[in-house]
Amino acid sequence: MRIGVRRTGGFAGIERYAEVDTSERPDAGEWHALVEEAVAAGRGTPPVGVPDGFSYQITVDGETVYCADPRLTEAQSRLISQVLKEGA
Amino acid sequence: MVASSDSHVTQCHIAAMKATHPVFCTIVPPHVLDKLAQADDPDLAGPARRTLEADAAQRTHRRLTTVLGAPAATVPQGAAAGKPHRTVYDAQHGQRLPGVKVRGEGDEPGRDATVNRAYAGLGATFELLLKGFERDSIDGTGLPLVASVHYGENYGNAFWDGRQMVFGDGDEIFRDFTIPVDVIAHELAHGLTQYTANFTYFGQPGALNESVSDVFGSLVKQYVNDETADRADWLIGAGLLTERVTGVALRSMKAPGTAYDDDVLGKDPQPAKMEDYVRTGRDNGGVHINSGIPNHAFYLLATDLGGRAWERAGQIWYDTLTGGSLEVDASFADFARATVAAARARFGDGEELEALLKAWSLVGVPTG
Ligand SMILES: [Zn+2]
């Protein structure tokens, strides 16, 4: 499973993208559980954001859902920071 | 929130998360990503288009947000008009707002410099609105000012959520977002715009929304430092970038496009003129990019007039923002024309009007 997180907007307006491929990972199941929860609460179109708030696209194997600060679910928040943090 | 019907995720096992290693992670400037998007990812054009299509519906929603989002907080009993009513909360690195109250109006400074900076920044913005423009808080009727600091973990951002300001402590790229007073004032100015012209946060009206925040952000900094237009640095977010980044700030109103040029961040993508307007679906249609154009027009006007920028240039912008003549989806040209009307009403056909027409002409925005 390929999990991509694209973060756009923010005060700086600078984009950030990170991707994790869970195939051949011992902890793939844990990622998949988190992804399922995060994606289930996502939206099919970008939600209305707030001024300078981050917007996120979570793309899992080519399918994309959207969410935005400050209204992330716990799972979305964890998945996003996990994907963006790991390669920083 | 609705469940996605197109998720591929089906079978899952719950277990503790472990450390992981991504295959690819980078920070790329929007203009580079635009090219990448066209080449690699057909999914990326769709969201931008859908955002545009949804924009009309969003406008209605925003109107409602403006009304319904009017803060639950009310002016405390016995509070004097013309005095700020500030409250700073500590989000304690969580994402629940507002967090724990750490400083109220009139409380002595504590040990947390971030809290003190937020409190002082709210006060400075309140003071410029009151003394410079005779406005009692961002709504004109003494609205309490609320800020939350220490939001999230490793959180390199600040935003206005429709009711309050929110500040993160920064990450590997940015320091604490309460450090530059212009950033605090920028966020609060989003509230000012929300209560007045309420520009839709997309495309040109979105870039106007951003520019107004940069203008008032810079004016508050100049007011605090008691600087004249020729001495101001006209930078937004000076002191915000960590030592890892090659740059002086996030944006430059004096020379848009020159604030940073960095291996990781890329180059500051802001244009100064209409001919370089960036068409993109990203960043809500480039609201933080194309704001460079009205930003530069303001800089040209203020430096041409000289003296304290908030007194004449700032007054024209303030009158335009609060005048009630602009639609929420105003274009740059609509805004420019409204500044001309505002300048005429306030100063007549004098040097202010002449400098204003010249400024818009230099950035390529028509006023006729
Ligand atoms: Zn902003």
C-alpha cells in the first residue's frame, strides 16, 4: 500500500509531500488500520479551510480523500504527522 | 464528514505503531509541483477544478461562518470600551482549542515568552486599530481577542480559525510563530477582514484577503517600532526561518519573490506584477503567492507618500476594506478601483490619489 500525504496552504503557502510504501513492511497491518480510520473520515472534495490553515490530501493506492486543519480526526492527525515526520 | 466510498482499504489488523521509513519525502515549491503534477499525477488537476466549482457554494458557507462564527466570547461586564480584552490559552501541544487559559486581560506577564509575545502582539494590533483607525477591536465593537499558543507537535504554522488565532511552536523550517509581531497581526487581520469585506479565500479575492493581512501585519510592526515607510523592512515573517533555511523572511512587500531562495524550500514564488500572476489550483489558487501584487502596490504607495505608512496609505486601505462597496469575490481591479474611490473621499484629488494611481499602474492592475 502506498500512502501519500500532500500538505498545502499554511501561512507560508509552501507545499510538502511525503509518501510511505507499506509493502514488505513488518508493521504494514498497523499502517493499514490507521489508514482505514483516517480515510473513512475523509471527504471526497477539499473541505472549506480556514485562513492560513493547512489542507491535506491523503492518497492511498491512487485514491484521494481530503481534510483540513483545525478539524482533523485523531487518526487523520496521527497518519499525517507520521507520514510527514518520518522522512523530514 | 462522510465516509469515502472509493477507499481501497479493506482488511486491517490493529497493532501498535512502529517507526517507519518513507521511500520519498521532500518540500517542493508550488511551481515545480505544478509541472510534476501535470506529468505524474492526473488526480491533482481534479481537486483544483472541483474546488473552483465548489467555490460558489463555499461563499454561502463563508457568509454563514462569518455570522455563526462570531465568537461565543462576549465582552466582560464592566469592561471599558476602547480597551482590549485579551485571553491567551496554552494548547499544550495538542490540537484541541482553545486549551488551558494562561493569561487574561491585565494579568502580569508569566514565564512563558510565547504567551507574553502573543499577549503583546494582540495588544499592539488592537492599539493600531484604535489609535490609527478609531476602530474598537476587529469587529468595531470591542470583540475579545483570543489566541492559543503551543498548538500541535512540531507544528510550523499559524492560522485564524474564524474565531481566534492559533500558533504553533515551529518545526525544522520555522521557529515559534509568535516571534514576528507582523505574523500575530497578520492572523488578527484575517479577523478584521472577516468582519468587513470578508473576501472569499480563493483566487484573487483570496490573495486580497492574504494581502490585507500582510499589509496590516507590516503596519503593526512599523507602528510598534515607530518606523517611517522608508525605514521599514517591509518583510513578513522576518526572524521566523530557522538557520537551516537560506532566506530573510517569508514574503517581501518591497521586492516580492526575494524573501528566500533555499535548497529545500525552493525560491520565493511571489510575483510583483500582474504580468507574472501565477495561475494555480494549489494554496487555494495561490493566495499566498499572488498577494505579492497588491502587497507591492501598497509598498509603492506608502514609500512614495513617505512618513508613517499607517497614516495615509494605511487609511486608504482601511477605508477600502471597511467601506462596504466590495463584493466578497472582488478581483484585484475591483479592489484597486475601490482604493481610488476611498482615496478621493478621504484626501480629494491630491498627491495621495496621484501616488495611488501610479502604484497600481506600476504593478499592472487597472483602475479605470
Ligand atoms: Zn494569512
